[in-house]
Amino acid sequence: MNIDTIVDKEYVGLTFRALAEAPVSALRGISPKDAKALAQAFDVHSVRDLSKLDFVKWAQAIATLADHEQETPEEQAKETLLDGGIEMTFPASDPVSVDSGITRIEVPPDMVNAKADHQHAGKVDEGGKAGAKQKAAAH
């Protein structure tokens, strides 16, 4: 870590021992007014004093433990129910739909015989033959 990015310009290049004894305003983002408030409220005058402040230690401990805390049984149950609900709604075996109107294909449709199924299919064939004869006669 480049320590120069977290201290004010006048403290760049100092040793860690010197920075520990520097006023808290040496830390970038803590103004002299903020440093005065820390001194009045917590008797904190240096970076070292700030690091030893019990409230800072407690906050760091809580944050560290929170990052590693296990879920409560209630949270685990909610997650399991949510996962189950999503799986029932969108099973992994279902194909991905590209049409928003189709969400699930239960049974594939039977192939339709258009000639037998189409209304007036015979007439279409006859018309097609008649049309071909007319074209042949015209030439």
C-alpha cells in the first residue's frame, strides 16, 4: 500500500513511527476542525491515539466478524425456499425462451399434414395444375 495516498502532503515520506505520533489531521480527510472534535470528545490527539480508541477497535472487530458470520437458521430457510421456488418456476432442464410469450414447452406439437389438414387442399392442388396448364398453353 502506498501510504502517501492516505496522508496529507506535509506528511508524505515520513516513517511509520513519525506518522503514528503525528496529529490525526495528518490523515487525509480529517480536517483540523475534525481533529479538535476528536480531541474534545475522546481525548485523541495522534494517529496512535486514534488506533487505540476502544470504539475504533470494537467497530473493526464487529465489521470483521460480520464478514464471516454464518446465516441464521431463519435466513438459511428463506434462501432454501427461494431457491426451491425459482427451480420450480424455471427448471434447469427447460429450454431458454427467445419469445417472451413462451415460458415452458410441456409437449412438442404433432407434425401437421398440411395437405390433408388444410381447408380445400384438393382445390389448391387442382388450381395449381390448372394454372400450370394455362401457362403452358399461353407459350
